[in-house]
Amino acid sequence: MARRDEQRGDRRNRAPEEDRDNEIVEKLVHINRVAATVKGGRRFSFAALMVVGDQKGRVGYGHGKAREVPEAIRKATEEAKKSMIRVPLRESRTLHHDGNGRWGAGKVMVRAAPPGTGVIAGGPMRAVLETLGVQDVVGKSVGSSNPYNMVRATFEALKAQSSPRQVAAKRGKKVSDLLGRRADGASAQAAAAEVEA
């Protein structure tokens, strides 16, 4: 009897959603006070922009609006968790190649960087890249500084990322055929093994 209670207790304590939520990092990018003019005056509410990620290659963003700030943040977080995308990372620390993204007047550039560079990006871009789990990257915003457009433009740049494995699958080739001889002297097999890791 005691053993059955023990098992039931274990099962209750192990909620799969809870385990998944524990490793997700949430960042508040922007909070905005908005007003609706009604007959009696102005009615204020708050709009929140959140970015969430597991720091292992998955990231999402969401927007929530409510009369209270915590409720707006909760709504934005829920939406962000539903809209997560997977981005292939090289050596689990940087991007595979450079990329550009555009959304409205927001234009961003992201560039892969050597080890030890860190995250060189500002504001909303930095929040997205940190929650994604990138350690070495250079980012530049050359358009609008509107946080909504910057976040969406960054996501456009990240969606365009592809790994050598994905390109090889599309072209019906092996990863080693694509990489060939590298400039640093590593053989194609070593380069392919590095990508597989």
C-alpha cells in the first residue's frame, strides 16, 4: 500500500509541462501604457512584449494587453510559448551564417562570431539572442528602433538560418561534400563531424 502511494505521489510531482517551463527563460522587452478615450474620460491599459526561450535553440515572442501589468505580462508569455521557433546553432554557441531581417521599417543584421566575442547587440535584439542561447554573435539594427518591429525583424533573420545538414538534405548530398576543404586546414570529415556534434 505504501509503495502504491509512493508511486502515485511521484507521478503527481512530475508534471511534464512544469519541467518544460522551468528551463524556459522569460524576458520582458517592452511595456507600453495605452489609453482608450471613453465617455467618462480615459481608460488606461498596458501592453507587454515578451521574449521566451530555452537557451538551446528555441525562441518565441508574444504580445499581451490588459488593465494590469502582471496580467499583460502573463498573456504575452503564454503567446510567446505558443509561437516558439527552432533555430539551428553552430557548436551550440553561434549562428551558422550571417543573416538580414526586415519587418516594416525595422532592419537588422546578425553575424556569426568567433568564440569569446559575446553577444554584441542592443535592446530588443539582445533579449532575443540571449534567450535563444547564442553566446557569440554580432547584431546591428539599421532601421526603426520600435521594439515590436526590431523583435519581428530579428525573428525574420533567425528563420532564414539553415545548418549544413539542412542544406545537404535539400540538395541530396552529404554534409562532407558541401563543406569540402576548409580554410583552417581541417579535413571535410572533421568538419562534418563538427557539424554533427
